[in-house]
Amino acid sequence: MRYQSTRGNSPQQSFLEILLGGLAPDGGLYLPTEYPQVTKAQLDAWRGMPYADLAYEVLSLYCDDIPEVDLRTLLRKTYTEQVYCNGRPEDNAKDITPLHWLGEEQSTRIGLLSLSNGPTLAFKDMAMQLLGNLFEYALKKNGQKLNILGATSGDTGSAAEYAMRGKEGVKVFMLSPRGKMSSFQSAQMYSLQDPNIFNLAVSGVFDDCQDIVKAVSNDHSFKANHQIGTVNSINWGRVVAQVVYYFQGYLLATKSSDEKVSFTVPSGNFGNICAGHIARMMGLPIAHLIAATNENDVLDEFFRTGVYRARKSAETLHTSSPSMDISKASNFERFVFDFMGKDGKATAGMFKQVDEAGGFDISKDAVFKDLAQYGFQSGRSTHENRLETIRNVDAQYGVMIDTHTADGVKVAREHLQAGIPMIVLETALPIKFEETIEIALGRPAECPPAFKDIKSKPQRVENIDADVNQVKNFITAHTN
């Protein structure tokens, strides 16, 4: 399997060659030169497999430069009931990603795919725990060291840090927007005392943090001299690991591979739903992929109108689903490359428009009419919608959901089709956004025992301006 840049001006590489990096040298993102196809017979054979074995079947199609015995070992080390033990009381930890149906009505029911049972209580653990083990494997194999630079709006940071803490040859420098995460999210990250973990609280919003990561990644000399890698969703390893749970969700929701399902995905950076797009391109019978945004609705606007208008930092709203407070979706470029017929030059031109003019408009182009073939739909949710949905799901089904999952359920209800199960990807456990849960329900969210005292632990964090040179200087001082 070879990988190409979405901007068409970088040499093709293998999985292990692109694993430790992020952006391609030409500023693009990596995608496989072709998507492997999965047949109905294969899907039927995969039903009932343990999650780690299903992950092997999917990922071995993309990681053919990792020997079978090594890849199986890495996956069985990653996807264990010991790691994914923080689910709801009724969950069986061996299932890794249980599917919970809301209601009994077969024709229009919604299922919640539980992706938040890992060590940081968010879906990002599903990919990040594997990435940590893959990084350690690749670095040891090549005798290398790696300094990871990342940006987080809340969940990526803690997931990355918990996955990389104590890993041999790895240091993590994580940028977060100061004062823009929930208190639980901040405590999860800042309470880590591991010497290879560095938290930098940036004066700004998430997009400022993400822009700094991209700027450092585009400084090829600095990147090479300091062995900079990334764990943000621009990293292909993150995206492809998430493809697995779309297959798992489909297999749990259906009895025959002739059936279709739809997925609603709370969306900000387009990484999670991009994995769904890839699963669909592989032949997984997905009717629709529905992007659910909050008030930062750049993706909803695009799928409705054909206008992609990245917001400026000052226009990015701070909401009660803060992990989606993103107005420049970094993974969106992968989908643009696909719908532009894998034309790297055209894709590069469109994202040059984003950098120079703030966006692009394909509303009058024939390509916009062709988007329907990719199955995307969208919707948005507001703070009041979130509160109402949290209350309704709790009252009607006895299930407590977090604010981002509430965005997903609200939008999913607007896109139900008779006879096609709808799966909402759970984003996090409610405790991560306890302030809003208490406003909605008048009672606190349940906290897994391992996190009862998280806020009282000592915290270690450095405050920093939204300045790429300050970040470079900090990295230099702590890596030399």
C-alpha cells in the first residue's frame, strides 16, 4: 500500500514512512493511492470477531509493511478489557465498543456506539492508544526518537498524553486554548507529572493552536532537526484506526451484509467522519454520513450550500460542546481531494484560497451536484438543543449523554429513514462536561472511580502566547 499527498507534489510512501509525521512535505495530507475493497462475504466472515481481530482484518489492508505477527500483537495489546474498562455499569468491557439502542422501534431507532470507555473517557482513545503502541514499535525498530507536537480542543490532548506517557523515545508538547476546555478536561491533562509530557496553555482559541502546529510542521528544517511528529487527526494512523469502529458498528447493527446503516457523527475537525467516508469508500454499506456541528457550523454550511468558509479566531464561538469549537476543519482536505477526482493541483489551489481568502465556493460547479454520491448530509445544534436533548434522552431512555453526543442525537433525529438503523458515535462520557450536565439535569454526572479525585491533583502547565516562535523556543529548550 502506497500513500500520496492530497496536494500531489510529494513522493509516495509506505505506512511506516508516514506514521510518525503529519503533513506531507508539500503541505498536503496523506491518503492511500486507492481504497481496498471489502466484499459482503468478508463482512459476513467478520461478524462476531473480537475487536482486536476485526481491527487486524481492516488495518492489515493499509499496514502491509508491518509483519502479521507484529500487527496482531500490537492490536491485542491495545484493545483489551483492561484498557477499555470505564464504560457504563451495564457494559461488558470485553465488547470494547458496545452498541446501545434508544428505544424498541425497529424502523427508526437510534443506536449509541460506545467509544468512550478508554482511559480518558473519550472516543479519541480508540485511535490514540493504538497510535502510542505503533509509535513505540516504529521508533524502536528504527532506533529513533520523536517529539510530538499537538493541538487540542479538549479530548485529543488527554488521549494523546495518556497514550504516550512513559513511552520510550517519545516526548509530547500539547497546545491547548487557555480557559476554553472543561475543568475535567483540563485536570486530566494538567495533572500528569510524567517527565515526557509538556502542556502549553495558549492565549487564544483552538484554531490558533492548530495553526501553530501546521506552521511548525511546514518548517521542514526545524521539523527535521527536532524530530517533530504529530498525533492530531491529520496523522493518517489516527484516521485509519477509527475506520475499524465503523465496521464494528455496522456489524453490531445488522444481521445481513445486504442491509444498510447510517452514521451521525459529532463533527468539528472532520477526522472522525472522514474515517466513515473511508469505510464507505471501501464498500461498507453506509446509506448516509451525517455531520452534526454545534454553532461553529462551517461543515454544515458547506454540505448545505457548497460554500466552505473558515472562520477567523474571533468568529469562533465558545460553546457547551467545546471539543467541536473548530472553524477550520483540518481533515476536510482529504474529502476534498476525493471529490475533486484525486486532483492534487486542484486541491492545493482550493486550500490556497482558504489561506488567502478564507474559503472557497463550489456551489455553482458541477462537482457540488456530484457530492450526493458520497452520502453526506448535515445539521447543526445549539446550546438549548443540547440541554433539551440531554434531558429528553435521560427521561425517555434512562441514558445520560454528553453535550457532543447530544448534538449528534439531535441531528440524527432529523435524518431518520424507515428501515435504516441510525448509529450515533458517542463522543465522551458525560463527566467530562459535568457543568452542562448539571445545568441540564439538576444532578451531577456519574464519575468512574479512577477519576474521583482528578481535580484535586497538582497541575503542571506552562502559559504561552499564540506565537509560533515561542513554541519553537520551548521545544528547543526541552529537547536539546
